[in-house]
Amino acid sequence: MKRLFLISSLILIGVWAASAQKYALIDMEYILKNIPAYEMTNEQLSQVSKKWQNEVEALQQEAQNMYKTYQSDLVFLSAEMKSQREEEIVKKEQEAQDLKRKYFGADGELYKKRASLMKPIQDEIYNAVKEIAEDKGYQIVVDRASAMSIIFASPKIDISNEVLTKLGYSK
């Protein structure tokens, strides 16, 4: 009986403490779509990505052409020349893979460039959200765009437009 009372009391205290907190939501996708610097950054990243992709594809095409030439010359080549050409083709393919990894790998140039260009925008948004949260007494601000577990949230607690206004992009 005492355990049941203790557990019930703890649950009631937890519910009371949770209800005393103020929550707010933001929609990061919505905010970012309304910031022109973000769109320009995305365009810049897209152009760099296409340029690098063309470089990688050029190397891959070169390796493919070397292989086709090798296939057509195969009958006329000595064992030593075959081995040499195969090594050259493998080397060219490896060069293409290394370049692809350098540009598009998990810690590649594109990732680093995206991080360096997006960080100032993200920091600006974070500071605006933090300032609004402190001014209005919010203990938690959740990003509805990345919080997959939110099934429904009242638009009354969405402060995305306030964030945009704080950043100077009135909506």
C-alpha cells in the first residue's frame, strides 16, 4: 500500500512539474526557406558539387576509355604490355575513387564547405531562438522538422515567425 502511494505521488509530482514548464516549437525548414542567404548558400554548394562531380566523371570516363582501348589492342599486346596497361587502368580507376572520396566522402571537401557556409546561418538562428526562449521563459524549444515523434502540435506554440522577425525577415 505504501509503495502504491509512493509511486502515485511521484507520478503526480512529475506531471505537475512537467505542466509547469513552457514549451515552444520552431520549424527549421520553414525558417531556412525564408532566409535568402540559405538559398544562396545552397546554390553555391550545388555549383561546387556539380563541378567536382564533373571532375570525378572525367577521370572515370578516362579510365573507361583506357579499358576500351586495352580491349581492342589486347590481341597485339605482349604479356608485359598487358600487365602494364592493366596497372595503368587500375591506377586511373583508383585515382577517380580517391578524388570522389576526397570531395564527397564523410569528411570530404563538400561536407567541410557546407559546414563552413551553414554555420553562421545556424548560429544566427540559434541565437535568435535562445533570445526568444529566454525572454518568454521557454524551457524547451523543439524543432518540429526534425522531431519525428511529434504527431500534433498546436500552432499557438510555434515561434518560427518570431524567429524570422528577430532575424530581420518579417513574415
